[in-house]
Amino acid sequence: MTDSASAQEQPHAAPASAPAAPVVAEAAVAVATPESVAAPAAEAGAPQPQRKGGSRRGGRNRRKPEGRQAPEGAAEGSSQAAAPGAAPRAPQRVHPALEQLAALYPHLFGAVFRPLKRGIFQDILAAHPDLFEREALKVALGLHTRSTRYLQSVAAGDKRHDLQGQPVEAMAPEHVHHALLEVYRRKKARATEDLLPKLRNRMMAAFEASGLTREAYTELVQGRDEAANAILEEAFAEWAARNAKDEALLRAFEASGQTLEAFADMYGLVARTVGQQLERARRLAAARVQAPVAAVSAAQSD
């Protein structure tokens, strides 16, 4: 399912060395609001959210010393921040509209972030015509949907939710994929371990959850970032190798005539793990049988 709002995306530049997917922030904003968010390009990388006092909100907006909101990343680019022994930065503060949203809809903007349904911007304005100023709400939603916590909920493949907290729409596969890449890029900058194996595993899981063929999925999610495309190909290679191993195990199990526990014990394996591998192999075999049937049905309906 391709999100129709994705045409509003305006990619920001990312370091060439990182397999980032800068379109993911704008994609998330575009599906949350009907218009492009009027926020500086530097705000695309929202900070890791922190708690403040009793607030349940996550991501915070940086503030200039005089108390006005500063673009994300402004403090990092200042000479004061770069100088050794510089004075501590001023405490970050949540956008007032986000504080209001967290109080009104804690199931969406509170301790847990949920992906927002398309058109949520109009829904909020319609529900609270006198509470939110249009432009302030637009900027607040942009900050929220570019935050790492929000992108993590998208990367997890959670469904989009309405104001009542009800899931109303599946997340588009391309949004899940690009959120995975963007979260990886942000964590990689401060990680002490190699995060690529985890990223590839999550890519494989997202691909399988999409229900698409490898060709259709690749066409949908691939972009101009060659480094990101290379990671996707590596994930597919691992997926194919794992499938081949699972299929060989299924053939050996069926030929053995043993119970699952006896078969696993015979090879010194864990029965639960073997069961998972066998189930994956059976699902893959069923999908291969169903794919030609689905293709014929689609051709006949056209």
C-alpha cells in the first residue's frame, strides 16, 4: 500500500557515509498533516526525547537563551557548543501545543507514541477549533513526527491510529523501511556496537510482514541512497540463505519420521528453535504455491 501523501515529501541532505533515509521524517509529517510543515530543514533530526518534571511527553524543542524556540541543531552548530569547557546548554522545552496534545491524547502523544492516521491535523482542528492555532499545531506535529521515538513506532510496523486511539490503517511498507534506516542512522552516531546485523534482521522482518514479493518490495522501498540500497540487498541475501537452510531442515525432518523433540535431540538442536525454522519453511512453501494462483486471479480480474 503506497501512502498517497508521500508525494509531499521534501528530502533533506544526509551525510554521504550514513545509509540514512532523510525522506522518512517528511513522509511521517506529510501523512500526519495535509500540508508540508513550515519548519527549517535542520529540524529534521529531532533529539532523543527526555522526560521533564511530571510531563509524559518525549521529544523537546531547543530554546535560545532569550527563551525563543531555536531550530533543531542550532546549539550543536554554535561556537559555544563546540568550544571545550563551554557553559551547559539551556534546558530543552516541549512545544506548548505538544504539551496540550499529550494532556488531551495521552494514548497517542504521551508515554507511548503511536503512528498517526492521515488527516489527523484536520481531525485535531475540528475537535478543538478554539484551542489550537493552525500554524502552531502544524509545527508541533512536524516536531513530533520527526522525533526518534515516533520513528521507532513507525519502524516497528505499528498501525496508524485515530484520535480515539483506534488502529485505522496499516503502515505503508516504504514508511516502515525508511523509518528503520533513519533510526539506524541516528543510533549509529553514538553506538559502541555494530548495529548493521540488527538492521538487516529488522529489514527481513519488515519485508516478510509486507506480504509482497521481493521484486515488488524492492521497487517500492529503494531510493537514491546507494548505501541504503546495499544494506537492503545484504538483508535479502541473508534472507535467502536462511530460507535455504530452513527448507533443507524441513526436508530432513519430514524424511526422518521422528517427532520434533526426537529430531532436534538427534542433531543436538533446541526443539523450539527447530520448530520455528520448520514453520518458516512451511510458510515459504505455501507462499510459493499461492503466488501463481494469485497472479492468475489478478490477471483475470483486469
